[in-house]
Amino acid sequence: MNDNNVAEYFRPVLNAAAQSPARVLVDLNALENNFRYLSNRSDMPLMPVIKADAYGHGLLPCAKRLAAAGAEWFAVGTVAEGVLLRESGFGQKTVSLLGCLCPEDIELAAAHNIIPFVGSFEQLDALTARVGGQPVSIALKFNTGMNRLGFSPDELGELIRRLSVYPKITPVLAASHLASADEDGGVEQTNAQIQTFEIIMRELRRDYPEIGSSLYNTAGLLAHSHKLATTLARPGLALYGSNPLGGTALNQPEIDSALRPVMQVWAPVVQKRLLRRGEKLSYGGAFTAPEDMQAAIVAVGYSQGFSRGLSGRGELNIHGVRCPVLGRVCMQLVAVDAGGLESVSEGDQAWILGGPGNSPIRAEELAAWWGTIPYEVFCLLGGVNSRECR
Ligand SMILES: *Cc1c(COP(=O)(O)O)cnc(C)c1O
């Protein structure tokens, strides 16, 4: 893969962003605040997870601020993201969570010193066949109950035997991923995963006494990390200001007051519209005005990540006032009830996420209206709109 191919990975995102009138504001001070809070709460260093363009917040600006705040490791989604970091001058130890997805990824990982996750013998064989004679660091991924990626514990003996044939391939890290660390009903499964991981680490350290260990995502770090010491934690979500423990018995009020939202999103009001009693609004006439009312038409729709599933649900924040969504969400437009506003003008900022006043729209709220989780809200809104980091 050459540099052009790497740029190809990101081109669709750039094109969509150029066409969107919605603006994503990324507050890097808030990101730093959250990183420092999680660092202070943690007995181990953090490997901030900045995969998928830093959950839609912007890979490079987020990496830059996290590096300035002391991050010495990064977890990226793909080798291509790692290459972007390297080309921008980042020297942090960088792990690719998806590992190598094609032969070119293997070459790039070796050339740029990116540490790929390796979680199967096929992946290991592909790697050793291509770069087995070169010094390459890898991260071993283990399945402890998520049943998605990774070697199973009973493959450990065979794994160590096969690795011994390639003295230049160095496993610098062993990792596993928790499936339900953010759920009240998940404590038993989490404990079982922790126990399995502990056994794996004990075995591995006989042959690799220096190897690092990483198990905890945000929820694991905040709710379970006292159960087993590891050498690196891998938080993502909380860096971006969302608390995965919110609404569960595992939550601690301190977390909600410490974390600050990083992403805000707004789009302009395109037109105001006085609806007469009985008039129907937009496609399908899904909304009928029960009385004369002031509506505002806002330049955001499902092509910009404001899902059509939000039709007739949820709210935007204009001038600090909550304005309920009316009728269908269109491709680039949505209507809201502006009746609660003293006045509204074309060009006014309508906030999809965040916003002024005492009732900024929280990612958790938007996610609930949408029927999803804050992770998806961030990735979709951040992924397709023009972004400004400051
Ligand atoms: C995304 C991801 C994380 C971070 O999870 P959060 O819930 O966002 O903290 C950690 N580890 C792996 C393997 C991941 O894919």
C-alpha cells in the first residue's frame, strides 16, 4: 500500500464533510481534561483508543493533544490510521486493534513500527511468512469470553511454541476485551474474563517475563480494574466525555461531574415557517399542526448522520431552548417546533449535540432518542460533517 492508498481510506469522509453545512466542534481542552481524570484514577498508564478517526473527533488533532498531555501509547483502528500518525510525526507506541487486514498492512506495520493485534494462527502465519526475519513487535489478542477475536486460552501452548521459531517477532503486549463491563448483569462474566486473563498472563510471563498486559476499556477501568493489575488500560468512550456506567448500579457520581463532553454539533436554521392549524408538514404529512405554530427548518438530515429514525423524536437546542423535532427527518433537513423561542432567524445555530444554556443536548440523550449508544452518535455525526478542533 502506498501513500495514495492510505489517503483513499479517508477520501469518502473528506468528501462528505465538504458538502455538509453542519459543523462539528471538538473541544480539545475537554479531551485533555478527560484524559487527565482517567490517568489520575488509574494505577496504570493509559493507551488512549483513537480508532475510527478518534470516534469521529479527528485522529490527528486528538492524538496531538493526548500526546502533549503525556500519552505514550495509542490504540488505532487500522494500520492505515497508524501510518497517518507516523507520517504526522507521532512516535508513540501504536497498536492496531484490527491488526493487519491485508499483506500490505503487514509491510506497513513493519516499516512504520506499528504493533498489530494478532489473534489467530492464520494471522500469525501471514505475518511470519512476510516479515518473520525482521524485528517486528506484535500484540497478542486473547479471547476470554467476548468470542469475537483472539486466540483461545487452550491455544497458548501451541502459540508459544510457534513464536519460539521466530526470535525476531516480539510479543510486547497481551490483550483481551471485556464484553459486558458496563452492564449490571455483566459482573459475573467480567469476573470470569478477568480470571481467565490472569491465568493466560501467568503462563505467558514464564516465556515472556517483560510482556505487557491490557484488559480494561473505559467501563473496565472505572468499575473493575481493582480486581487485577495490568500494565496498560485502553479507555475510549470516556476520553470523549461519555460515561458508559451512567444509569447502572456500577456508576459513581464523581465520574459524571469529572467528565466533560468533547463534541458539539450545530447546523443553521435555513428558514422559519409559520404553520397554520391543521397544516401538514414535510414528507408524508407525518406531522399536523394542532394550532398555529412557529417552526424552524434546520439544515441537517440523515445524510449528515442525523438519523431518519429521529423523525418525530428528540429535540434540538436553539438559543438554549429545547425544540422538539416535527415530522420526518429528510436527507438534509429537519423541522423543529420553535414555539418556545422568543424569536428565531435564518442562520441561527440549531444544536444537535451540546449547545448553549442550561440544557445542552447530551450524547446519551440523543442516543436514547435514536435507539443507539453514544459511540455511534459520535462516529456518525463526527464522521460526515465539517469538523473544527479547538
Ligand atoms: C474500542 C475498544 C476499546 C475502547 O472501548 P471503550 O468502551 O470506548 O472504552 C478498548 N479495546 C478494544 C479492543 C476496543 O476495540
